[in-house]
Amino acid sequence: MIDNPHNGAPLVWLETYGCQMNIADSQLITGVLRRAGYDLAPRPEDADVVLLNTCAIREHAEERVLGRLGNLAQLKQARPGVKIGLLGCMAQHNRAALIAKAPWLDLVAGPDTYRRLPELLGHDGFDPAVDVRLNRAETYGDLAPAHADGVRAYVTAMRGCDKFCAFCVVPYVRGRERSVPPADILREVVELAAQGVKEIVLLGQTVNAYRCGATGFGALLRMVAAVNGIERIRFTSPHPADMTAEVIEAMAAEPKVQPHLHLPVQSGSERILAAMERGYTVGEYLELVARVRAAIPGVALSTDIIVGFHGEAESDFRATIDLIRGVGYDAAFTFKYSVRENTRAFRLGDSVSEADKTRRLEEVIALQESIARARNRALVGYEYPVLVEGPARRGGGQMTGKTPQFKTAFFPANDTVVPGATVAVRVASATSHSLLCTLI
């Protein structure tokens, strides 16, 4: 967090858990509270208000937050006047159980109630202030988030989801799809460009399902690309069923839209995809991959994989392994299935043992690591423009940034290599996760 002087204003400490949507929401929350007169605390011990912006997508995320709430109970005991609030998806998903487990909470607020945070924080009473109402009209498009410094900024294009995949709790905790008006998105992008931001990442649970009036997602990409000062555009996370010809054409035609596509598949088994209610077959997914690669030469593909969904037999898992090997992803986010209350699959229970889930996950990770390593090593000798982000955490006089394909590049620092600059590099060696480069 940013260390601001107190100036008599109440101080807030905000922690973010989960996905990029939550990061963007935390910037929105910060903007709302700053306009209400709050400053950011340098550490939680100094704060008048401590807020956790949470994720409910996976069980592990909830466990982390519950552990953190236990730690904050000690802060509450030492300073009874501090207010502790739980925001976001976890608040929406399981508020009654949370209040029972953490009775010291002063505030529980869902993703559609951030406008009311100053009012909710002003609540004084024995019971916590609770507002978890979903609002199908709320996009926050008229509010200005407090973006963090950096060359990349996340801009919310749409909220909610209409897909209702059997394993997913998002439609229940974030509500139905609604798109931010293009004028609001473009206003935010223009402001970010004026602040020196070079790369925009458009966000949404199914971002390529964007539709506002006659404007679809492909048209939105072209609109954002027309903003002066913005050099790169990315988006996440799209759904394969909404990857239309219009979107692919915009990616292929607009130089600012980068050649990287996150295309979650979840499973390589036709039977499991149907049980997950994903809305596409393996054949349709592979045909989409072929169309994308034909239209966008050199595109990098990443994906999401879930192992151990209810009813997943060893043959289903082998089909997933075959798909991963056949597609040859540049990267993958891999997860063990966890039963989530309120999802369509909740009533089915959990039929795959923890041991089998662990074994399958380890095999997927090992396979993907080997594929990524081979794909990256094949790039040795190639040259790329890299948007410089800053010094590498590994130190050693190295800088880091992303290639157009969103691969992490490391390269030597010099006086011209500054954050926001685009430099030409040549790949000298590679690992499964990064490219080690020289400057050209």
C-alpha cells in the first residue's frame, strides 16, 4: 500500500485476494474511499479500517481469508475501535457462516455494493453492516478507480457471468452479465494514457461476451486501439463459446492487440465437458484453436485445466493429457476440483479421491512444464519488442518486461532501459517460465 500522510483523515488498509477482477475492484474501492475522505494506511496496524477483498472461486482462497481473519481478531482485541470488513465474492457466497466464524466483523459487502462503502463504514451497532444485494444494472462505469502506478492497467469491461458452468460459483456471487458502456471505458483508457500507462488489459469473467447496444467485443478492441498513447491491448478471461470471427479479426488486424490468448478448456474429455456444462465440444475447441493460429501467426495460447471433476474416470483424464499434448500450450493454470456450495455440481458431491486428484494434477503440471520449456527454448535466437516493466526481482542488474506473447523476458539494465520504454531483445536462453535475453 502507499504510505500517505494522515492529515486527520481516517486510514484504510485494503488486502486483495484472488483474480485480476478483484485487483480491479480493489482499485475501484480505493477510488470510492478516497473520494469519501479516506487515506491509505502504510500498514494494517495503523489503519482505522481494515478491508479484505476476497475470492470464492476455490476452497483454498476461502481458507486463506479465514486464516487472515483469525489474525485480525488480535488486532481488533488490541484496538476495539478499528473496523474490519469483508468484501467481494466470499462475502456474497457465504456471509452467514462468515459472521458466525468471525463475529468481530463490522462489515460484509458484496461486489455490487461498493458505492455504499462509506455509508456502511459509518454504521455503528452491535450487528455488522451487511449489504450483499446483487444489482443487474451496476457496472461502476461512472466511477474512477485509483489505479496503481505502472505501465499496465486493468480496465473492467464487463461484470458478472451468464454461463453457469456446473463447477463455478461466479454467476451467484457476481451476478449476471452486464457490460460497461464504451464511452466509460474509453474515458478511463484516455485518462490512463495521459498518466503514462502503455498497456491496457480489458477484464471480465467472460470478457469476449461483451455487448453494449450494437457494440460487441471486437468493436470495443478496435475502439481502445484508437486511443493515442496506448501501445498494447490484452484481455482476460474469454470464453471459447464467445470467441467469434469478429474478435479473431480484431486481434489479427489491430497491431496493438497482442498475440496472446487465454483460452480456458478445463477438460479434454467430451463427457466431462458436457457434465461441466461448458457449452462446447472438444472438437469445437480444437477447431477454434486452429482458426486462431491460422489468423494470428505466432500467437501464444494459455489455458485453465481442472482435474478431478465429479465422475472423471482415468480415461477422461487421459483425454485431457492428450489434448494438452496436442494443443501445446505456452502456459496453463491448473487446479484440483473443489466442490463449491450453490453451484450446479454441488449436489453431485466429490467422486474422485484426493490422492487421485493430486496425482493427476502433478502429471498435468509436469507435462505442461516440459511443453512450455520446449516451446520457449525454440525461441532462442528470435528477436522481440519488450515493454519494460522495471527491475527484476532476481536483481543482478536485470530488468524485466513482457513480449507481445506475454512471455516474461529478463535483460540487462542500462540508461535507456526504463519502465514504459519498448526495447528490442534477442532470446539467448529459456526456461519453462521465462526468456533470458540480450539487448539489441
